[in-house]
Amino acid sequence: MKKPSFRAVLVVGGMVALLLVASSPWIVAAYWRVRSDNPIRRGMVRAGELGCFSCHGELGRAGIPIPGSEEGVPEWSGSVWMMYVKSDEDIRGYIMDGSLEDASGHGHDEDNGSHTHDADAITMPAYGDVIDRRDLEDLVATFKVLSGMVAPARGTPAREGFDLAREWQCFSCHGPGGSGGLPNRGSFTGFVPGWYGADFDDLVRDRDEFDSWIRDGAIPRLADHPIAKFFLRRQLLQMPAYRELTAGQLDSLWAYAQWLKETDGGHTGEIASW
């Protein structure tokens, strides 16, 4: 068999190199999506695919009206979980069976908070046959965070940071509970970083960098790096500078970020006391 010429090897090698360069943004984005994956990000995607937000409203914030009723499909707000669910098992019952069932398998009657409507009204589907165990746990975690069922304890610095993040609507860019993953075209990873997990740990190395990131909208280590600077300048969503924040408020935000790390984004934390 005739060996390929040196020129042919160079041509093929050059083509492979060009393909790698052309596909590198997608390779990097795919790598970071896997590395920084978390239950809230996965649950958000799965909830959208299953149509949860079609009835319960965007991010579960406002349910659609129910025909023939003065009520609507319940939103995932504090009032709903406070009335109808008390544990992860209750949430699993709603998702799997379309109704609230306790650990013993007995459904709750109307006086205990279940919803009953006419046959032609909107009913909660049972997803037990269409999702697997990982889907279920991701959806439970997502519901707990979106509904506000979990939050840092009142009177703690972490709670002050959580309330401050809500006041400034940080979650609009950084995702529910700071879970990250919302698209950011042109950025190195392709998405907005979360406030915990691999992407946060790679971005923020210590407390000083955290303060710089929030107060100045940039981290000197990255702003001065030629490659990082390229991606930071071209990404569509830019981190704003919150220079008006006090040292105490930065302490609270840092405490909240640490709480997120300890509770895997909040979903393993204690049920909130509002």
C-alpha cells in the first residue's frame, strides 16, 4: 500500500485543525454545561419540556384561569406550598400522581387542601409514567427553589444576602436561586455563571474576587488576561457594577453564596420561615 505523501498529511492535518478551531466554542460550551450541571438547571429544562410552566405560568409565578371556576391553576408561590405541601414526599406525590399523597399512599381530601374540579376543568396530570427518578428529584428541587419553599434562616447574614439578591433581581440573569445556566451569547462558557458550582469556583477564587465581581462588575485576574478579556468584551450580557453596595451588604451576599454551596443551591436546606 502506497504511503500518503507528506503534503497530503499536511493537508489532512490542516483540515482537522481547522475543524477543531471551528468547533471549539461548542466543545467548550458542552464541557462547561456538563461540568457545572446541577439539579435546578436540569429541573428547569425538564419542567419546560413537560409543560409545567404552560399551566402554572412562567417559572410557576401565575397559573392560568380554570374554566367555570373563580380560581386559577395554583402558582408555585409561598401560599401554595405552605397550604398543600410540607415535605419532599408531598411534592413527589403531586408530580407522580397528579394529587397530593402522603408517605402512606393515602390521598388528602378536600378539607386537607386537595383541589377538585369539574371533569371539563383543568386537572393536574400524573407524570409517574413519563419521568424517571432523576427527573423527579430534579423537579422537586426546582419546585422548592422557585416556590421559595427553601431559603436561609431569618435573621442570618445569608438571609440578608438572599433578600438583597431578590431586591436587585439578580436571579433574572443568574437563574433561580443563583443556579446559573441562562444563555449568554459570546461568553466563554455560553451561559451566565451561577453562584455556586464549578463555574462559580472557577470564576471566583476568593472573597476579594467575589467583592470585585459584584462591586466593580469585573475581576482583575480575568480583566487583565488577554484571552479572558476577549470573551468578556464580546459577551452580550455584561455584569453591572454595584458600587453603591456597602461592605456589610457584600458580607451578606458572600454568606448567601456560601449557603448555596452548602445546600446544593438551596434545595437541601431547611423549609423557609417567612
